[in-house]
Amino acid sequence: MSSSTMSTRTAERTSRSAPTARPRTQRPVVTPELRVADNPAAAVLRAATAGPVSRDDAARSTGSSIATVNRQVSALLAAGLLRERPDLTAAGAVGRPRVPFEVDHEKYLTLGIHIGAAATKIVAADLRGRILGGLAIATPQSGQQFAVNTVARSARAFLQRWHRRKPLWAGVAIGGRVDPLTGVVDHPKLDWHGAAVGPVLGEVLELPVSVAPHVEAMAASELLLPVPDSARVGEKPGRKPASDKGPGQGSSLYFYVRETAGIAVTLDGRVHTPSNGPGSIAHLPTGSDVRCSCGRTGCLEVTVGDRSVHARAVGRGIIPAHNGTGGTTIADLYRAAEAGSEPARELLAERATILGHTVALVRDMLNPDRVVLGGQAFTAYRPAVSHVAKAFQQGSQLPPTDIRISGFGGKVQEFAAVVTSLSVLYADPLGAVRRLQA
């Protein structure tokens, strides 16, 4: 027997005995769509997110014909994103077009992950953008590869709790500079450089993943998700000027501060996403004497960020460095202020005044139709809002504008992740379903 024949038979036996490798499904990173889409399917799906709606009402709210709405409803029903509610059909109504429909919010979920400088939030949401549950973990500080893998494994373990729902998508909102095409992130605060956030999560979760800069995603949540009532800064809650435009019209400035500081701009229903990454307000001068890592003093982020304010509170003896259960946090400063500590109130008023002046400066540069303030620096200690309003009014040289605190309150980070996980489905629901099926 020739050596070639022996080699062939050996190869055949090896082929038969070796287990067949299971082909891995490629889960690409998909660019998020931080905008209000105008295609008919997206419009009909959006009309159904608030609850059951008739085809006639959907046609009026979307500006489409009944025939167009019927076609889109049929396609979205076939795709499994909508469901009909025959139990809500008006008595005496004849014909299927009279049956109301709504988003199927019980069959699916999306997974949202906000990776913060100190904490990472992982949440599950239904297709209406309502959070079903979540958890928080400390963002690992020991190397980007270990950190990203730890977040991915935590997200996978959390996802396994929801075995009765089918996961469709994962969305990540994170600070720093994000390449939305590849899901690769540079995050100076975490010392991450070229971190493969999207690819790693897609591999571990076996889901398509979208990754967005977190302040831009927060601005998108104001456009795409049902926002709870927000308080107007300097005015009584619930009052709206007659000329107030809806969130999808005109321009908005979203101003965020917690551990980091950032802004995003929305123009006519679309979050402006610069091709070279979001701009930065981290080093805007404030006049304070707090030293920044850049070598200057008074930079905004190091002056008003949670860690810096907490450190000043400890340094001034307002709160201790440690309590009976461990190290103190910014929450201990808020509690001290609420309990009547004048030094705590003065420190928080000092931060709020700096924030108000800075918001006025940026607002006057851009002159948007409205300003939305988000992040715990604005929401965690509500008495400080009056100081923000006063400083804004003193600092702005333009006429009064619509300025309010985000209705998402202390959950702006989670909803930023949720909207990132839903944005592609909301922008092109039928195309997203085809992608999932493929």
C-alpha cells in the first residue's frame, strides 16, 4: 500500500473520529441609531410604545395613510414586534383593522450596560424601554482586558435570569471616545486604550451589540424613550411656555455631570455625533483652586466631579473618611446636608453655583431651544437646584430659555444604556429583525 493511500485513509479516520466544530454565529457590532427615524415601520412601532393604539390613531399620529399603517402593522405582527389586542376592540366594531395593537413587551428583552468610572450598571428592558430589573457592580480597575471580560461575564450571568424572554440586542453606554463602527473604546479615566468593548460583549453574550458615548445616549433617551415628568429649573414643575417645542423638534443641549462631565447636542430629532468623537468640557475653567491632572487648576470635571467633591468634604472635616461599615462616599455628604450640616450645604451650594455658571456659558455659546440637565450632580441633592438656577440666570446674557432637570433622575445612566440597546430596533425594526434572523 502506497504512503499516499495510507495518508488518505488516516485522514478519513481522523475526520470521522474528530467531533465536528460547531460554527460560531458572528454577532457584529452595529452602529447605534441615536435619532427619531422617519420610515413607516419605525413610526408605527413608535406609536405603539405608549400602549394599545388603533390603526386610525396611528395614522393620525404618524401622518401616514391607513393603507400604509395596515401594511406596517401586518409586517410588524409577522416579525413578532407587535401584538393585537382583540380584547380592547370596541363593541360592534367590524373587521380586523379595528383591533388595537401594541408593542409585544412580554416576549423579548434587550440588555443595557452602562460602564462608569466607578460603577457599572446592567439592566434588562422590554421593547417599550421600561427597565425590568438590574444590578450594579464596581467597575474593575485592574486592566482593561480583565475589566471588559468581567463586565461581559457579569452581563451573561444576569441575562440567564431572564430565561422566559428572548434577548434581542445589547447596548453599551460609556464615557471616553467610542468608535461606533467597531465598538472599540478609549477611556482616559479608566486608562483604557483601544478596549474591545463591543467585540468582547458580542462574543460572550452571543448578541448583536451597539456601543455609544454615554452623554450622547442620555440625550437620545430624551428623544426616544417615554420620559417621566421633568422639573423646570427656576420655575414651578409642570409649567410649559406656549412656544415650547417637543423633544424631537428644534435643538437641545444635554449637560451631564456626575463623576465625569460632558455635553451632547440634539438637532431636529437626531443626536449630533461628531465623526472624531464627542467634544469635551472637562477642562473648562471654573476659577476654583482644585488642581487637575492636566497640571492646571480649576478644571470643571475635577472641581465638580463626585470624587473631588467628596475628597474636599473629607479634607474640610465635613464627613469622615471612614464610617462604621467602610469608606464614605458622596452620598454621605448628601445625607449630612439633609441632616442640617451647614458646611455640607455650603460645599454643595458652591458646586451648584459653579455648575450654573458653566451651563450658562455653554448655553450662550450654542443658544439651543432647550437645556436638559442630567446626572447625580443635579439630581441627588435637590435643594442645590435653586443655586444652579440662580447662577444660570446671573451668568447667561441671552433671554430666558427652557431649562429643566431630566425626568430620568438618578437612572440616567441606565436609560442611556437601554436606549443604546433599542436604537437600531427603533430606527429600522424590520431590518433589525432580518439581521437577527440571519
